[in-house]
Amino acid sequence: MKIESCSSCLKPHPKGFCTPCRKRLFDGAKVSPILPFSLPEFVAQRQNATKRISISGVQPKYSLKRNGRELEFTDHGGEYILKPMAQGAFDHMEAMPANEHVTMQIARQVFKIPTAECALLFLADGETPCYLTRRFDVLPDGTRTLQEDFAQVAQVSEPSHGKNFKYDSSYEKIGALMKNTVDAYAVEVEDLFRLIIFNYLIHNGDAHIKNFSLFRDLSAGMTRLTPAYDLLNTRLHLPNESAMALDLFNDHFTTASYDSLGFYSFDDFHEFGLRLGISPTRIARQLEGIVSHEAEIHELLNHSFLPAELVGKYKEMVTDRHRALRTKMG
């Protein structure tokens, strides 16, 4: 495959990675966007892997480390996570790596949401895509900072709360947990608010409680949100996916607007923001920021590695959510 854009930021670049992205991803090392192993080798590694994680049982993850200019599999000391094409009975599974990659770039570049560093790579055949993300919990000296997702913060797990524990919650509850644990809550909660609206905008129906995390710096006595991760348009692969992974509100509360329209609109997120303790002025500013920038979203989609058919579908879906977020009762 001829790569004409930076494999991370998607800006025009003929050599794989532009200099700023190479510094952020690989500390300046000239790593190729073509991985040094083939599909048969990768399949063998999958079969022999001692540890494997999956997103909702669909997308496997593998640990890599950098050795000079090359990335290689590792069982310990991993610096990166690699996600190959997922296998399953869903639509367009071969495009899932490109979907996650461009969605993360939209969050980062268009909406200024702090995100994990990421890139779209290819196996040695130059055609088979894989999503790569650098672990943000690994410090430059190889040690790791303490990270807890909100399932851990809430002390819920499959053994104690059943198989659906990741989804038996609400975004309002995540906000309440943050208020009790995050020092600069008034600042950090707006980041959470923007991220949740963003997930709605891009049809991420799998933003469950484990996909939001905190850093705990015990030495400094501070707790804060981690960069965002696992952002993608799930409806491209699951057309009947729910609008959001969790309810907005506790106790299955719904607004009069939702009861009338049957979908989340401006009024729902305004009420949600108020419950998080955000001022009406700041809520309106955040919502206005999310429903803007349609041209910038389209530009990144146009330069992405998604097939043209899915670029068109993605644009239509975002337009639909822009319309929903602008809708006000009365």
C-alpha cells in the first residue's frame, strides 16, 4: 500500500510518520508503518499468546515493545497495544482499525480531547491494517503510573455484579464518582462532559464504565482523568447498536424531551450538565463546540484509511447526531 498521509495524524506525508508524530509515538525513532511480521506469523502469535484481552469479546489486543526501529511482541514490559482486524459476524470488520484510528484523530484534532497516541499500521503484506496505541500509563523510565477505570473505582466486577456489570451504570454515576475522587473536579468534569457528548456524536455505543479511567498520583496526592481511548463509531459495524452504552441519568430517568422525541437532544445534555454541576453558560458553550466543525470532521474522514463507502456513512451519521444535538423542545 502506498502511504501518502502520516499514519498517525493523517496529514500529507510520504514517509509514514511526520516528525512530531514520530516523536510522540516512538521517541523520534524511524519506525515503519509496515510491521516486520506477516499474517501467518501474527496468527501463530495469537494462538500462542499467554495473555489476551478483548473489547466486548470482539477485538483482541496484543502487547508490543519497541526495539530500536522495530516493534515486536512481548509478554512483559509492553509499551504499545496492537489491535488487528477483528473476526466476527459484524459488518465491515476489516475496517475497524481504520475506524478507531480516524475517530481518535477527530477527538484529538477537531475537539481537542486528550487522547492516547495512536496510528494505523499494516502487516508485512502492506494491506492488512492494525490499530496501534501507545500506553499512556507507562512512564519514560519504564515504570507505570497507577490507573483505575471506573469499574474499579465503583468496585464492580463480573464475579460480584454479573456479566453485564460494564453496562449496569450511568454517565451521571461516573460524574458522581469523579466528584468524590478527582481533586480539580470543576475542571475535569467538563472534559468528561465533552467526551460523553463526543461519544454520542460519533455513534460510539460501547463507551461503557471501563472505558473511562483515572490516574492516581499517590506521591502528589492528585487524581485526574486519563486520556481518552477506545473511541470508534460502533454503528458502522453494528447497525442496531444502542445510541449510548450507558443511560445518561441515574435510575433510568428520562427528560420530557426524550419522552417526546425518542432520542437524546440538546435538552437532555443540558440537564445532564446541570447534574454534573456545570454552569448553564459552560454547558451551552460545550454543546455549541460539539455541533460545530463539520467541515474539519469531513476533512479527516476524507484523508482516513476508511473505504469510501464507510466515509460516506460516517458523515451521514454525524450529520444526524448534529441535528439531534441542535434540537430543543419549544
